[in-house]
Amino acid sequence: MIKTQVYNEEQVRAAFEDMLETCSVRNANERKRIEYAYKIAEEAHRGMARKSGEPYILHPIAVAKIVSEEIGLGPTSVICALLHDVVEDTDISLDDLQKAFNREIAQIIDGLTKIKGVFESKNWVEQQAESVRKILLTLGDDIRVVLIKIADRLHNMRTMDAMPSHKQIRIASETMYIYAPIAHRLGLYRIKSELEDLSMKYTNREIYSDIARKLNEKKNEREAFIKQFIDPLKQKLTEHGFKEFRIFGRPKHIFSIWNKIKTKKVSFENIYDLFAIRIIVDVHGTMEQEKAECWKVYSIITSLYQPKPDRLRDWISTPKGNGYESLHTTVMGPHGKWIEVQIRTERMDKIAERGVAAHWRYKGHKSNGKFDIWLSKIRDFLASKDTDSAIEFITDFRHNLYESDIYVFTPRGDIRNLPHGASVLDFAFDVHTEVGSSCIGAKIDGHLYPITHKLKNGDQVEILTSKKQKPNEEWLNHTITSRARTKIKSILKNAKRKEAEIGKEMLERKLRNLKVRFNKNVINELVHHFKMQDSLEFYFAIATNKFDLKQLKDLTFNGDKIVVKKEKETQSINEEIINKRIRDNTPKDDGHAISVFGGFADRIDYSVASCCEPLPGDDVFGFITISKGIRIHRTDCPNANDLRQRYPYRVVSTKWAKQSQDVLFLTNIRINGMDDVGLVNKLTSIISDELKLNMRAISLDAKDGIFEGKITVFVKNKQQLSQLIKKLRAVEGIFTVERLS
């Protein structure tokens, strides 16, 4: 945080008044408490500024506005949002806040305050994981902590332009990894979509900008089409007695469009559902009346436009796990275009927009029971976690963040909600831990299936068990629910502890023979020397003969310390970098960049990553490997988010230096179009004769008059590749040409 040079008191007060207008303040006392919180925050942050130079107090005010206006929380949450940074960044303590307000507010702010001074020995990613873990643990107590934290992250993402590039990428990767899935699971769909779009803006700038530009270019055409579609609908709805309703079109989010491009392997131009129509009716009645009105709207729509039968999604009869209710259908609109239509009531829309906050408001409705079940499972999961690794904790927790979208039945007819892709094992552990740990298979609709079988919607499952069955490591490859994975890990860990006790006794005897004391310091020395994860892992390796105790004869001890013989310096430059990064605990903030094929890169090993095949001209970053030097990845590499999130201390900024004209890079192109005589000659003529490029391979596969193929070619840089793609796209009969990762 930096000191602000100019402090505009009128600007700050105006921002606060604007925020206050969005609050649901019921009486003068609530307003007075919010005013008091603002006064404390304003005085505490006075003189501080954000990277952009604006007064820091504008950030908590903006977070409070998101909490109130976009999430729909009340005055207590607004107060906590205003004060969420004062304990961490100023001299004000939690005790001070408890005296000024109450214990409830102090506890929420404590949950929002990052961990300080406890994890200095850990690297940056562990520190961040610990902070996130602390926030997630509050899900079991007060979900408002997580909601305010999401609002905090949303405002930070909206205002990241002033930050250096490597910080933008780091924060965006973390947002995509954990915060967007949490927002999704809490029903904050609009916020989840915005977080995904903003993350993509910083981690995949080129594709983000390209899709945004194309959406903007088609804006007028899209608006005209929407009007043509909804005008007849408005008339029909009015004729059938609907008086209070809203109907409008909205474009799909950029990240969602990019996902469709990747998964369906089509171009932007070939995505038909770039926008959706939403119809919201105001129904004053019971939930059954709401459902009836939604189906009535559906019948009106399908009388005008032909529906696509396999695209009907009924989430009003069976709401999603977080309470989401809506009726989705896809119909054939004007000019032969498919359009998604969403039908819901005003109550359903508030739940869809504000998620769990609206769930509280409408507490008591039957549709919200599934969210309570999910939250109960989360509490059980949080209570059962005994792992020391925050990263492992977060990885397991993410399995809880995805939608429960299949419904299976017990032999008695009880319904169980499980994530898509859940196996027989997941179901067994969902029933009971003992049932899961002894599961040998299942009988589904009269047929026998193995424990690895993936369940489908509507399956009736009878678990088969055996007393001889025991869980093993392989089971983790066939389970996706956190409950199952946590229970399996716990059982395996207990079994490992029993084995480890044997290994511990073996080590104690060996050290006694070698006249070496058996104590904690000696064990820590051995664990570190042999690069074991911890003492449990070391003992277990001894017990299972994965570690030979004869190796101890080669060691020399001086008291409790191992004396290491001086050897030639064999450590490679890249290993020194890793060790220095880990010692520093955090990525460098100076934006230091090494050059690829020039400067520092000439003195260490490097290679380009095969997963994304970067070319000069691509935005890239370096990833320090343990034994293979620096690996260069594109910033939009499919593995980029995972690498930045899990190993940020091994990520270095890189840039392309001027390379030799003789350096060539292998790249792949996907191409498809009309199968035509002489097509191969046209393609090879452009590549070899016109552009003088060296082609390594070409493979084409034709079916029903359409061909698909891949071309592998050597190029000097991204510009040369772009020129090639442009030339190939211009060939008559070619539909799409795109670079492959």
C-alpha cells in the first residue's frame, strides 16, 4: 500500500453516500452504525492509496456497495465490508471493533483478515492457501465471511489495471481456481461469470479481446434479432392474461463462449447460442402456482417457435443444489437460428442473481432444502479435515464446488444428489463410511457393476459389500466427491500409521547399532537428507522396504547433525534459482524479466513447452523445472493457471529477445473444409512455394464430403504463423484454420 498524494474528501463522501443508497436500512440506528463504521475506516485508511493512486478508502466503500447492491446482504455485512481491511492494514484491533460494535462483527472481520506471522517458514503458495483455508472454514459458522470475501475479490479484479502484469496473472489465476467456483456454488452466477471473464482478460488477453471485439461488432445485428424474436412473444403473453412480466435478451459471457469454442471445436462464427432470452413473470401465489405459470409461458413459446426436445432443462421441478430454479428450453427462431430461452418468476430470478443471500430471504421454501443439505456436507467435510497441507485441503474442497446434477436412488427409494461423473464408490461413501470402505460393487437396475462404474440420472443402486474388502490408493482415481476422498485418505493414513510404527522400531534399532541417538532432531535431519515428505513417510518407506537402512552406514553424525562431505559444485543454475525462490517465499515484485534466447537464458537450460508450443511474439512466462531448466509456456497455455496457482515461486517473467534467423519452431494447425480434388496441392503450394516454409507433416481425413486435418510446419515467429493461417483461410472451400496447442 502506498501513500496518497491528493485526498479528495468530497469524492470519498460522495462514494459513501452512493453506497448508502443501495443499503436496506430499516431504521435510524442501523444508518448510524454504518456511518460510524465508515468514520472508523475513513480515518484508519486516510493517507493511504491503491496502486492506481486513488484513496484506499474507496475500495472498502466499493466492496460494501457490491455486498449490498449485487449480493443483497444487510447492514451487518455492509459494516464488515467497510472495516474488512482495518485490522490487517492499520493499528485497529479486533478487540477495538468488538467494543465499538459487537462480537458478531468482530468475528466476521477476523474471518476476513489474512493470516500474519504464522506461516513465515512456508512459501508464497502455502501462505495464500492458508489464508483461503481460513476463509473457507467459516462456511461452517457464518457464510457472510465468504460472501464479503467474494465481493472484495470482485472489486480487486475490476480494478487491477494499475498492477504489474505478473501480479495480475497471479491474482487472476487464483480467482479462476477457487473464487469463481465458490461463487458458482453459492448461486452467484452473474458474479461468477464476471470473475471468469476478468480472469480470462488477464491470463488470455488476445483471445479475450478478439471475442469481445466480435461481440461488439455484432451488437446492432444481435439487438435487431432479439427485437424480432420477442415482439410476437410479448403480444402472445399479453393475450393470454400475463400483465406483469419482463422479457429481454442478454449476450453470453466471453469465458462461456471461449469454453464452447474449445469443447465443441468450432469457430466463433459457428456458435449459435451467443445470447439467451430471459422471461421473468411476477406471480403472487404459492410455489405450485409459480411452476404452473412457468409451464404456461413455455407452452406459449413453443406454440410460436419449434423447440429442440433434447435441450429442455427443468430446474423448477428439481432445483439445483444451491436452490436455483428456472425452466430452460432452446427453440428455432427467425432465420433458422437456435435460441436459448430461460423462464422464471421474480422470486426465482432473485435467487438466481443473489444466490445464498436470496435463499435466506425466502427461507422455508421447499426448493432450498438441497442447499441446506450441501452446506451440511460442507460442514462435515471441514470438521473431518486433519491434513497439515492447506493446498491439499483446497484441492479437496474444490470437489464440493461443482453442481450436484444427477439424482440416484437407494433400494428403498431415497434420493441422493451426486455430482456428474460420480462412481459406485462415491455413492457407497455417501450412504455410510463402513459401506464405502467394504464396497465390492453394485447392483443397478438388476445388473452387476464394478466400484468404478459411473452412475447416471435415475439409477437405483444397491451396494454390495465384503468384510475382506479394504480401500487402496487406486480408489482415489475413481472418486470425485470430497466425502469419499476424505474418508479413503483417512483410512489409508491410519493404515500407513500402523505400518509406520514398524518402520520406526526398525530405524530405532539400526541407529542404536550405529551408536546414533534416536531423537526428533536426528529424525528431522534424516527426513531432510533423504528428501522425504515427513517422518511418517520415512517410517512407512522403511517398513515397506522402499528405503534401505544400509544407506545409513554412509552417513557421519556430529551430535544430532549429519556431516555432509564437501563435493564439487554440481548444482545447476536453474536449481539455484528454485532454492533462492523458495527461500524468498514470494515471487519478486520488481517485474524482472529474463530473455528467451538472449541474455540470461543463454547461460541456463531452456526449452519450449510441448503443451502449448510458444512462438516468438506470443506472451510467455518461464517455469523453472527441477532438472530440465526453464520451460517456456504461453500465458494462455492450458496448463498455465495450474502452474501459476500451485507453483508461483517457480514462475518467472520472460520476454522474447532478438533471436537468430536460423531458429525455427514447430507448430501445429487444425484445418477443415469441403473435400475437393486438388485440395492438398493448393495447401502445400501455399506453404512450400508461396511462403517457403518447411512442412514436417500433413494428415487429412475426409468423410461425407467434409475433411478435417492437421498440418505440422516450422515457422520463425507468431507473425509468420498468422500470415500462413490468413493465406489458408482464403482458400475456397476452407471453413476454419486455427492454431493447435
